[in-house]
Amino acid sequence: MIELDGVSKIYGNGSVKVRALGPVDLFIEEGDFVAIMGPSGSGKSTMMNILGCLDVPSSGRYSLDGIDVSKLKDNKLAGIRNTRIGFVFQSFNLIARTSALRNVELPLVYARSANRRNRARAALERVGLGERADHMPNELSGGQQQRVAVARALVTEPAMILADEPTGNLDTSSTVEIMKLLAELNDSGRTVVLITHEPEVAEFAKRVIELRDGQIVRDVRQQQVIHS
């Protein structure tokens, strides 16, 4: 489903160049739950940007769900981001003066999809917040706001959920709540790729990949996974 073939990313030009990633090879099967870890400067943010079609590799090929996205133009990348990738960010990125329902509905508005309101409501029901659909973000706890963000990521039925430090702004209880939700979504067949620096968060994943100096230095399938 996700394939990186000799992917690298180099910033700068001329004599001042910095290799932020690679070259790396990576294959992630449909329905897997992968945690990508590494210290600051390891290349995990660069890999996340490439996986999320927020950036393109300097060399190599990236295939997502059978589509080679390595050389796509900005408008095509925007379409891939909106329909095939569901993003969950550390800071929630909810619109403050808009209800939970409207926040979840936004990707469908951009995609000009039909039946938007019902689909958004169903996504909120799926994350256990159907009764909070009309609440504003400031009326929700941090964990509930992140659940809204997960519902927004799910509403377009994407090929992959890409979660970038999704528990970074949450307390321990809310962290467990969100990770159990992601595990439940994965158990139902959704592919989840998680960027994290927290080992206790990575324990929810089925596979852990560690980056260092732009290279994959560890790639293990975990024997004991925390289940939902």
C-alpha cells in the first residue's frame, strides 16, 4: 500500500546541502499500524511530510495505494491529501468558532462531496462524540478535541491515517484514550502510520521503525501490542 523506493530528501543547493532523509526503502502493507520514531533531526518529520504528500522526495519513488505520487504537481498532491490521507496533528487544528460537526465536515466541503452533514455526524458517532456534535472546541476536553480531529481524518474514508505526535498535548488518561481509538480503527482494517517520540505510545503499534541521521536503523514487528 505504501512504498518508498530509494527515497531521499536534500535541502539547500550549491555547496550548502543537507541530506535530511535517505535514501530509504520502506514497504507498509494495507491494514498495518506502524510507529515511526527517532530523536530530533533523525528525519522522521521529513518522512512524515513525504508520506503525507506535504513534500516531494529529491530522488526515489513514493507509491501510495497504487499511485506514484513522487512527481505529482501541487494541485494533484492536494487532491491526494484531501481524499486518500487522513491527518491527525498534535495541536488538533480545529477551527475555534465552528462546531465539532462543521469541523469534521470541512474535508467534504473541499472535496465537494454529497451528503456531507450525515457523513460528518456518522464519523463523530464512530469516535464516540455523536452527542457533542454541536459543541465548540472550547467546550470540549483535549481528548475530545483530538477525537473530533480523528473523526475529521476519517470522514473521507482515506487509505491511510497519518498521526503526527497525536498525544503530544494530552495528559496520560487522554493519551491512552486516543491510542485505544487509533488501535480500534486499525483493528477494523484502517492503515495507521504514527509519528512519535514516546515509547509508551509506540507500544500500541504493531510495527516500530526507528530513524537516525536520515536512515532506518531499526524495523521490528512487536510481539506484545497494547490492545484496545
